[in-house]
Amino acid sequence: MLELLICRGAHPVTEHGSALALVLANNNRDAARKSACLNVLEQAGLALPDSAPMAAHRSRTDLLQAQLDRDPGTLARRYAEEEIYPPELGIELPPVYAFVTPLRGVTLLHMAIEWGDPDIARWLLDQGADVDAPAQISSDGFGSWTPLYHAMVSLRVPRSQTDLVSLLLDRGADVNVTASIRKPLPKAERDDPIRRIPRRDAPEVRARVCGS
């Protein structure tokens, strides 16, 4: 449909926003379709960043391999939210509808699991990605969730993600890791004095993935 619209003259960037932002920062968890949409937008003339997070967005192992060849530390690096969802592409931060378990200070493996992309997740693990890599701890103490959190609390449909969970467990994921998570509120709720949560933009959640 996106390709048809562009062929019929639709412009990927209008006064109402960018199609690229809509493709990247939404709750869709179909990696193949997202990759196809990004290819269409690139062919339409939109420049996609040459970055590891964008290679993961595109579900492209060739682009990820190029990033890894350029920087062997790519797999272990923690990426900031603005690197994963670049605001220069028209994405409003924080992209609260794009995830449940946050994508800030996380590795490529966190991203692949969050986006429901077992092929990329498996490839990253085969290259040596740490299955228990903790998210970076923020200045106010939130962080430490591992990729398994994204498999357990996600926007992917169906919610039963046995493929992702099994993949991580088969690779030795620790089910007893604890973390402290803060989920931002949508802007409308932050601006509503009745619905606004005081002191912080969202409640603190301390959780264990599973285990005894």
C-alpha cells in the first residue's frame, strides 16, 4: 500500500509529519513489513541513517555486519533513545507508543527482541551478543533490564512470544534478573493535571522476569 501511494504521487513528508517517523515509532511488530516499508521510503528518496539501530530497524544482517566490521564493539554498545528513534527524522521523543519495556540505553539484541525479530536476534547471538546484557542505568537509577524483559512485556501480537522466549532461554538467559523500569506517559496524560502522576513522569516498577 505504501509503495502504491508513493507511485500515485503521495509525498513521504508533509506538513503533518513524516511517513518514516510513523514506520519507525509505532506499535507494529512485523519486522518483514517494516523492513519493506523502509526500503520503499529509501527508494522514494528519503535518506536513512547509516547506523546500527537503523540496520536493526531494517532487519538487514548485511548492514549489521558492515557496522560490526567497522566497530567490533557494536554488539556490546548501549544506544541512546535518540539513536534508535532519531528526532531529526520527525520522531517525537519519548516515543511512548513504540514500546512497553523502554528502548533507551540498550543493545541491538534488546531492539531485535522488542521488535519481534527472531532472525536478527538469532544472528546477533550467533555473533556473540550477550544474552543477559543489562540496559544502562540512568542518572535517576532506572535500568538493568535484559533482552528477556522485552520478550515478556511487548507490543507484539500474539502476546505469547514463545519463539523469542525460547531463543533467549536456550542461549542461557537468566530468569532471575531484576530491574527498575520507568515508562513515560503520553504527552496528553502528562499535560492533564487530573491524570498526571506526581513527582515523576511515570511510576517506578521493580520487577523480576520470572523464576521462583
